[in-house]
Amino acid sequence: MGPPLRDPLASPPVDDADVPAWVAATGVDGLVDLHVHFLPDRMLQKVWAYFDRAEEHYGRAWPIHYREPEQTRLDLLRGFGVRTFAPLVYPHKAGMAAWLTSWALDWAAEVDEAVPTATLFPEESVTTYLGDALDRGARAVKAHVQVGGYDPRDPLLDPAWGLVADAGVPAIVHCGDGPIPGAHTGMEIFGEVLERHPRLTAVLAHAGLPDYEGALRLVERFENVHLDTTMVGTPYTETFAPVPADWPARLAGVADRVALGTDFPNIPYGYHEQLAAIASWAAADERLGVPFLRAVLHDVPGRLLGLR
């Protein structure tokens, strides 16, 4: 007889080296990570430099855990068992979104595990480059309301949201007030976008952190709204944006609309901590369990990204 099968609920991953065995124990055919960042190197270095000053910006340190060359970062994801991921890009001003989208599409074409993605910004050209990206097969669109500093209700974005809704691809939207509020962040503000575009497939990045309640209300109101798990429930995040005490019970009602996201590589802790957090939710409510793990880690993000 071989060793007893590992219980993925009772034995969450204890470090990154333990992740592949734990993923195998869940029974999924690899992880599908909906929220990963790869950027042109010069831009990535600027992002990391911003996080190096996180105590100035956020009032807490944010040491980048995976400050590695691009190939090393890809090898790490593959080693964790990530079989598909969405490499997300985002602009901080007008005139960037078109070339970032072009870069992301070209980059993903060279990486087997990456799906093509796009981004947007409120500008006259948005429907042109976004339409072109969708024609080229973009399977996710990143919108970062906080970093971009724009209002997602801007009339210039109305036809863009419509394009995304018609295409049926997910918009992964950072519209919450964490880690610090932006000029136009907040669940209520993005709720107005959803009211105008109720068919939009939206993924609320970081589960709307810190307004988890507001994010859940949007999931309950709009059938195509989802949450991603990015940074949620990890020891680092629990110090400033803890999930509600009844979080697992709340997820039980929307278990088919929660998708794995991690923010790799720009996280201040190991990849395994996100997976352990998800395992703790699954173990805390009998309505969740291993089926919830499989849904979050593979089935839901796979469905959103159009995997066959």
C-alpha cells in the first residue's frame, strides 16, 4: 500500500515547495490564475520602485517577494502548477493603454501558459485599440481605477464597457478602496457602471478589498459579477483589511463566482499563502470543501478565460 492520500483541506501548503503536492491532492489539472502581472521590464522596475516606498504610500512595508528576472518568474509559476494565467497590464495615464495592450498580446503569444489580455483608459481611441485586441483574441481586460485615477463612469468608457460585455470576456477591475482609496474607487461607483452594462462579465479584483460586503452585494445583484481572491485572507492583508468573520459562509452562496487571483509577482509573501487562505475558507464551511477548492483554483477562472 502507498502512503495515505493527502487531505488538501486539513493540510494546506506550508511553503512554496509544498504547492505542487498540495495542488495534486486537490485533484485539479493545474492552477488557473486570473490575476498575474507581467509588464515591460522598464515599467516593472518602476512599479517595484513604487512598492519599495510603500511605507510612504501605504503606511506599511511591501517587500516584493518575487523580484526575479522574467524567465525565473515564469519558471516559478510553472513549478507551482500554474497551467494558465492572465498576464495583466494597466496604464496610469492617457496614451499608454494602446501600446501596453499591444505588448501584452505579443508577449502572451510567446508564452504557452499565458492568455492574451488588454487594458483600457478613458480616451477617444479606446474602442479602436480595445476592439482590435478583442479581434486578436484578448480573453481578459484589466481596468485599474485606482492607479489610472479615472472615473469608470466616464462617457468615453461607455462604448468600451459595451464592447467587453458583448465579447463576453471578463473585465478584471480594481475598483476597491484598498490599499488606499483613489479618486473614483468604491463599490458604489462601479455599481453604476454595472447598472448601465448589466451583462458585463466583471471580476472585482481583491474581492473589492476592503469593502468585501459591498463587493458581495454586487455579486448578488448582477449575475455576471465575480470575485477574485487576490491577497484576500493572507496573513499580510488580514492586518489591515480582514475578511468578515462569516466570510466562508458568505462565499457558500456565490461559490461558483470566486476565482483564483494572486498578484504574482508583486506580493510581499509566498504564493503558497494565498492557496492556504483559500483552503482555510473551504475547510470552514461544509458547503464548500474540496469542490469549492477545485472551482476556485481551476473551474471558475478557466470558464472565465474561455478554456476548453
